Amino acid sequence: RFSRKGEREGVDYYFVSKDEFEKMIKADKFVEWALVHRDYKGTQNSIYFLLKG
């Protein structure tokens, strides 16, 4: 989705276009993802591995 007023890229969320998100899905870049109210949401592999240590 597009950012809302007051949301900051890289602080509150990371915003990407629908096309880019779908490319990332095909490239297996997510630990998990879902389509919620016509917007994609997900957790990237890089975040998972960073937290896992």
C-alpha cells in the first residue's frame, strides 16, 4: 500500500509497489506474506535472519 500521512519509509514500514511485492514473492524473499484488504503485507527473509542471529 501507499504510505499514510505521518508514516515514514523505513521507520514505520517499508513500502513497495504491488508489482515489486509480487516479484519479491516469486523470488521467495518472504518468511511469510498475506493479502489483507487488497494490500500485501509480509516479513522479509532478511529481517527473520537478522532477528534469529
